[in-house]
Amino acid sequence: MTALETPPSPTAERPTGSPQHDPRWTRPALVVLLLGTAVLYLWGLGSSGWANSFYSAAVQAGTESWKAFFFGSSDAANFITVDKTPAALWVMELSARLFGVNAWSILVPQALEGVASVGLLYAAVRRWYGPVAGLIAGAVLALTPVATLMFRFNNPDALLVLLLVGAVYATMRAIESAAVRAGTLWLALAGALIGFGFLTKMLQAFLIVPVLGLVFLVVAPASVRRRLAQLAIALVAMIVAGGWWVAIVELWPAGSRPYIGGSQNNSVLDLVLGYNGLGRLSGDETGSVTPGGGGAGSWGETGWNRLFNAEFGTQASWLIPAALVLLVAVLGFTGRAARTDRTRAGMLLWGGWLVVTGLVFSYMQGIIHPYYSVALAPAIGAVVGIGAVSVWRLRGEDAGRAVLAVAMAATAIWGFVLLGRSDWQPWLRWVVLVGGLAVAVGLAFTPRLARRVAIGLAAAAVVLGLAAPAAYAVQTASEPHSGAIPSAGPSSGFGSFGGRQGGGQFPGGGNRGGFQMPGGTGQLPGGTGNGGTQQFPGGTGQQPGGTQQMPGGTTGNGNGGFRMRGGGGLLNGSTPSAELTTLLKTNAGQFTWVAATIGSNSASGYQLATGDPVMAIGGFNGTDPTPTLAAFQAYVSAGRIHYFIGGGGGFGNSSSGTSSEITQWVEQNFTSSTVGGVTVYDLTS
């Protein structure tokens, strides 16, 4: 048995460490970690307002209609759903039903999910590896910049992270007790949590399934037959937990439920397997935001270094080099350990999560955004915590000291590089580099140091290793964020289209003053973008450096970014004037929808301002084939829609198809007026 092996089956039915045996400082340290995380995630939370108004409008709809709640509808009249399964909305909608529809009732549940994720990760890692490893893992997750961003935002990723951490924790408990009935129950719980993760963000939840299944099959202390039977039960639990809602929606008569947003044939299966599923891997995404439905390469270059590039690097990659060094080292040190060895088992669980998910993100050719990398943060934290503590036990050996020194040096150098990508606090990068390299040298010689000095050196390694991401996390929490594609940390000149209020970017494209488009051309659908003008749906605009006209007639600053107002757009919600809001609310009770406009984000701001349903023609991208022109004409003839608002935020293929046909028909048959800088058509005149 090596120094890194954990005892096999005699203790397999109980954890290797119990809380009563933890040092006295453990519980206060945990309280500090959780309270600090809560402050980081909750402080000034309301400054982001509706954050992603696309989801906030759906929350508002769910508080008005239980049918909208169940389906995840964008509006209480149940015209169309959001382009995701609705589990994340359910949590926010229950909060909003209790406390009213406002920024705090929507965002606080997300922050609490973040605190719970940190606490659960601590519990999982501490269970097998002790409180120090657990505290390191929890701190890494809490202070990852993209985690701070997403736990203060209302995208589905917050709940997904919590459920995935819970699934790994349940798998660990199942491994402990695989030989008895409790192991089966724990593994079934893991499957159910992943199934509910599917209802949160669809196929992304399944990325860790092969890892959990294979690790349990290999290391669980039970017979092969029992392990296979337990895995089969877990699979059934996952299918039931994730499939019941899909089955109900598919069997529900299409004429009496909302259109499934993001699909091209009003089917959840099309959404799951196409635009929001396998299409993300292949790039074949009909109805995507890119012209022609996307395709390979539309969202930037793929490759092993994608998570480290200018767009993704500062989100979550700060400790990935150290995590990979520690992962390889620990697996090497435990290579001859028993099959059931927990040190290796834990590194395979969390390290497998990191490697598999990281590779998928690195090579997927469809839509991908930097904030997706929040799914890596728990795995990075766990691998660093487990690896650092495990290798620290080998500091008396040359190999152990070398691994610690290399991991620390890699962290310092990579932190220096990432901090150099912005002008923010330039002194910090030198502190991280010089201090980190000094600590690395000290770690290489730990046997020659007094015990207290060695412990101080270890503490300095933790502080310096977390200094850079912690600074970016605090900076992220200090700024409001809104829109569909938020980004963590200070601006690096690459911006965040619809992220922090101001700057803008589309992944993977050419850059003009911080403004990028998919595919590298800088061209917006319907216009040109190479030194000339860019045409937005419903309006035109100049290249960054001048001004850009947004849908609805308002303008934004073109110096390195832009901000959507008035009619909103694909990546940010509309912000109607008081005059327009009053107009829409007049006689609102006489209509099913007070207005219709192209795209869900444009519709969202009007709906949130009025509290009344607004029809989002074409769904999120404006590309969903609903309603048809004939159906829209029937709604108008029946007096169910009051106004049509021009300059909506459709994108991609919205310049053709049903959205374009409806716009042209309205323009040809109804008289326009300008209210609050927005073009409005009264469909009852």
C-alpha cells in the first residue's frame, strides 16, 4: 500500500473521515466559506435588473399561468416556450409566486443554488479526503469568475451545476455502500439527479454519465452482477426523472399547448436532438442564430486550446493546468493500488468530469458561449483539492515535491498570462507571478523546512493560486450583467455581447472595436460588416467607432461595444419608454396579446414592463416557423393581438420565412406610428 492508497473494503461502508474527528477549526472555516460565498453571490444582486430578460419574462408568465409554468412558456397566453426544458424556470417561478416578480425573487434562488453547490462540493470531497481538501475544492468553485457570474444570473446553468455535483456525491455514497441496499438507493438518486439535470439543460447533463457509470462499475466493492444491476436501476431512474415531462409534452395535443421554442416541427425531441442537442456537436443547427443554420466553424475554431483562448480563458481556466498536473500525478502514484482505492476513484470521478466535459466544449462545432465553462468549475475545484492534499502527503519524496512545485509554477505563469489580457489592476499579475514562483521553489524544498514554515508555505500557495480568479470574481460581482451571453471579469477588449452592460462580441469572428460575429467575417445578416455599415433587423448601423442604430430606432455607443435599447434585439431585451408602456397597457384586458414582435428578447422587455402577454414571433432567434402568416392573420382578424411592434430582435434566418412574411404583410396593410422611438402598428385599425 502506497502513501496515497486508502483502505479498501473493511471501511468501504463508512466514510474514511467523520466530522467528529475533524480539527476544531473545520466548522468555523466552513461557515466562513459559505458565508463568504453568500456575500459574493448576493451583494448588490438587484443591480442586474432582469439579467437575461428572455428567462425573466418566462418567469413572469409562469406566475400568471400554471400551464405556462409547466411548459416553460415565454408568455402567459402560451404562444411559445423558451428554447430549453423548464426545470430551472420552475425554481425561479416558485420564488416569484411567493415574493412577486422582481429581480431579487428571480436571482436569489440562483445565488442560493451557488452556495448549495459550494457546500455540497465541500461535503463530497471532505467525505473521502478530509476537510482541507474539501475547503480548497469549495473555495475554487466559489471564486471561479464564471461561477460568480452564473450564480448571480438567471440562465439554467446554476441549477445544472448543483444537480451534477449532487449526482457525483450520490455516486460516491453508492460506491461506499455498493454491497448493501443503500448503495442501490444512492446510485438511483444519482441517476434521478442527472435526469432532472436533463430537464434543466438537456443533453449537457449527460456528459458525465459515462464517467460515473464506468467508475462505479470498476471500483465499487460488490460483485459484477450486483454492480451491473445497480447501474441498470440508476439508468431507469435517470430516464424516468428526465423523460416524464418529455412524454407528457409529446403526447399533449399540439393545438392546446404552446409551440416548442427552438424546434422546427413543434417537437421536444427535435429540440433535444437538434438545435439544443446533437447539433451543438456537429454544428448542424437548423434555426440557429447564424445565417444558413450555422455549420461547422460558425462558432470559432475548435481545438484543445479553446478553453484557454481569449474568449474562454479568464472564465474558468485559471487552475486547469494545475488540475491536470495533479490528476496525472495522483493517477500515476495510485497505479498499483487496489481496485477499490478511493483516492484513485475520486480522481477518476472528478477528473473524468473535467476531461470529458472539457473535450466536448473544446471540439463542439455548434453554438457555444464562454459561460458554459461554469460546468467545469466543480470538477476543477475537486481535482485541485484532492490532488493538492494527496500529493502534500508525499512531500517527503522527490516526486511529490516536484509535482507540487510544477503545479504551483503552472498556476502562477498561467495566471500572469490571463491577467495580462486586460488593463485591469496590472500590479496583480506580477504579485501572482513572482509570489507564485517563489512558493514553487519553496515547495520543492519542503523537507528542509520547519513544519510551521511548510504549513505557511502551503497556505501561501492556496492564497496566491486563488488570488487572480478571486480578484476577477469580485470584479464580476461588482458589475451588473444583462443579456443572453454574459461574460465574467473585466473587459479585455473582446467584450461580451449582451453580457456586462455595454461591451459586445459574437464568438469566433472578426473583430472591429470589440465587435465580433460568428464565422470570422464580421458580417451581420442582411448587411455588410467590413468597414462599411451593418444592418440590424429593423434598422441600420455604422461600424463600431461611430454609432450603431438598434432595432426600434435608438442608438448605442459604437466604441468597442454596444447596448440595445428601444426595440431590443437577439441578445438583449427591449426597454420600452413610459409612453409606449402606457399605450400597450391601454385596454390590455381585451386582447390575448397586447402586442406581437419578432424574437423573444424583443417581446420580453415589453412583457415585463406591462405584465401582459406579448407574442414572440419566431421564438428566441426569430427563426422558428411559427406563427405562419395565415395563422397570424387569423389572430388579427379575431382581434386577439392589439399592436405589432417593428424592429424586433430576430436574427439569423429571420430575414426570410414566416417572420419576414408577417412583417411585410403588416407594413403593407397597417399604418405605422412612432411611440417612444419605436415603430408601432395598430392591428385593430
